[in-house]
Amino acid sequence: MFTGQQQVRVIKKLEVEEVEKGQVSKFFLHIISDGMGLPVYVPIMVARGVQDGPILGLTAAVHGNELNGVSVIQRLFRDIDPLALRGTIVGVPVVNIPGFLQMQRPFNDGNDLNRIMPGREDGNSAEVYAHRLVTKILYQFDYLIDLHTASFGRINSYYVRANLNDPDVYELAQIQNAQILLHSPAPDATVRGNLTEYGVKSLTLEVGDPNRFQRGLIRSGLVGLHNTIIQLGMEDGQIENPEQKPIVCDHSYWIFSKKGGILQVLPEVTELVSKGQVIAIIRNIFGEVIQEIEAPEDGVVIGKHVQPVAQTGTRILHLGIIKN
């Protein structure tokens, strides 16, 4: 198969140890077939160094509308010199191909791929897809950075979700150029959680907002990945530390609305809020204030809802509780 000027080989499983050293190779992995019996391909880029070293995996668009990570991975591979690389970088710029093509967050059967890992060999459509993804690609990694964004109708800071109690993961989290580090032992059924259980050192990088490319955040993500490569000894260079140290949170939670109406969330992402501070206002259809929502404790705004129309139970604000 040809893309542009380069022939891309179709494979049924990625075998990292068989990829040629000293170059960037591109593959289409035939993961499933669609309702016409035609192949659905997952794109894979592999930069394999001349010298041996760890295998770093980079994944994006596990949710099909989360685009910033796609560009981060593409740009990293434009920068990488495989002749100077020790080890291997595997990039999967789009994990959820059906969701990506339909410009939607879930898989095309409605399932969230990041809630069903490692899937099942004999499961439903999404479970089979998830199972083949981890067994044919992801379980070969030594390290994983899984790039995400906020969900539809919300915006995020640029932050890391990781098990900060793991010293190796904490070191990697600190150099991602992020605004916030959130201690978050991964749920078992996420990509990060499943690979962590499998023995892969993993973290999630939340790079802004869905359905768009944000150049500043993409640049920040790219700096973080270059720092990671240097930190792991895969490339020579100087780690680029952020101008400000990230805020470290030991846990977080969402605040929900108790009434429906027209929602206005007041603080911006990364803003510090105090207990009792009004963080959101809900008005009825006549414009009258029917609820003022206060911060239950001091914290930092990790993310927030931006859709004005909000029914009862809408997520309003993602509050990070800063580590003392």
C-alpha cells in the first residue's frame, strides 16, 4: 500500500524485534474487518535505533475525537534521528480508527475503548478490537505515554495522570512540561491501567481540548516526549525544564450540578480556588439565578464544563486537591 511517496507494509502483528534498525518504518496493521468485509487498518510508526535500548510506546486518539496527541506523535517522528537512537519508539497516532473516522469519542458500537481493556478475544466488536490492539502492539512496550484530551463539552489543563507513588513514573511525569500532576492509580480497564498491570511503566498525558489542534499545547507535549527520550537514555540531550514547576495533586474529583439550566463556570483551568468560593452559576430559562455552586474545599481547576446547557447531574468542574 502506498501513502504519498512511501510504500507502507500491511501486517497482521507488530514484531518490534523484526523491524529494521536505523530507520523509521511505517505499517498498517490489519486489526479487524468492517461490515463490507474490508480491512480496518491501524497506522503504526516505528523508529528503531541502531543500538539496543527500551521500547517506548506512544498512543493517541483512543477516543476518536481527541486530536492533539495525533499531531504530537506525528511531529516527534519528524524530529527523530533513528541513527542516533538507542532503543525503539513505537507511535500509534490513531488507536480508535472507527471513532476517528466518525469524528466521535467512542468506538463505533458505542463502547469506550478506554474502559474495556484488555478486551476479549471472543467479545463484542469493541472488546475484540481492544484485545487485538494490546496483544498485537501494546504488550511489547517497556514504557507507555497515552495521549488524551478532555471529553466533548469540556476543556482541560495540560496535565498528567499517573501513579505518582511509582518513582520511575513520577520522574517521567515531572518532565512532561505539564501544568498539573495528578496522582491517579489507573482503573484496571483503561489502556494505562491494563499496561501497568502487565508491567509497563505508563502515564496518561491530557493535552487540552477535543475536536481541535492546539498548537501551543502540541508544542508542550512535544517537549515532554523529547524529555522522556532523553530521560530514558534513548537519546543524548538536555532536558528542557518548564518555567514553572507543576502543581502536584494527590487526588481529584468532579463537582456536579444539582439543578438544570444555563450554566456558567467562573474560574479558568489551572486557577486556584478557595473553599466557599462561587465557582458556577445556574440560571433558569428566564435568566434568573437558581443556584450558585461553591467550592467544597481549596484546590486547583484541572478541567471544566463549557457547554452552557446543562441538565441536572452535569459535570461542572474537575477539582484537584493539592498535595501538602
